[in-house]
Amino acid sequence: MGWIKKIGIIAVCACLAFIVYSCRISLGLAPISSIDYTKVKTISISDFPNRAEYVYAPLAVEFNTKLKDMFIQQTRLQIVNSGGDLEIDGEITGYNQYNESVDASGFASKVKVTLTVNVRYVNNTNHEEDFEQQFSAFQTYDSGQLLTDVQDNLITLMVKDITEQIFNATVANW
């Protein structure tokens, strides 16, 4: 009787192992870009100078780094210094803050910070897709805080938003 029990346990374990092995769940992401890699292999992304009236030095560095990282991480394109199959250049044209809302005392309660970037895109394999366009993003913060205390976090959020907009407009074809 003991050996029948052992064979039953082995059979159950084998069946469970077979079921677990054959019922794997495979997750993956759909392609995030619509690039025809047979035609497009390289991209050149120029550094965007900060030409906004209010210049915050780390802004241009963070923007340029994040934009290049976006294409490195989400495409198979090789970044070249110039003359890529795709070319992106432009400039940061606006970095401003505005009072957005007023509280009961008549003072501003929220401040809106806006970042604007002008982008020129050239697709050397299909010039019908070329464009020049402005992209912008904004964030708000409580007026009881100083811009210098929240600026780095706001810039990170706005840069992420704008680089995603640029990526979508250039290679995702949304």
C-alpha cells in the first residue's frame, strides 16, 4: 500500500509540474515606435540651448540628457553627432511662472510654471514627416513655497512630459 501512495504522489507532482510549465504567462509590450528599421538606423539629436528669458542652468542639461535617453531606451536607433536618418534640433524658448489662482485674502495661492520647447524634426527617409512645432508642459505649486525649493522636481516632471510628447510626435506616430 505504501508504494502505491508514493507512485500517486509522484504522478500528482509530475502532473502539477507539467501544468505549471505548460501554462506560463508571457507578458510583453507592444512596439512603442513605428520606425521602419530597414530604412531608419540613425538619429542625430542636437543639444537644445536655453533661450528662455528666465534661464535656470540645469534645465538645458536635464532636457538634453532626457531627450537622448528616451530614444536610446525606447528605440534601436544609433545616435550620431550629425546627419542621422532622423534629425531633431531646437531650443528651449520659454520657462515662466504665473500666478494661477487667488485665495480669499487676494493673494496668489497657486503658481503655474510653464516650459516651452521649439522642435525641428527632419526625417531624411521621408520628408513628408518633417515639422517644426512647439511643445509645452506645466506644473503648479503652492505659493507658500519658494520656486527654488520645488524647481528641480517641477523641471523633472515637465521635461519628462515634453520628451514623451516629442518622442510620440516624431517616431511613435500617435
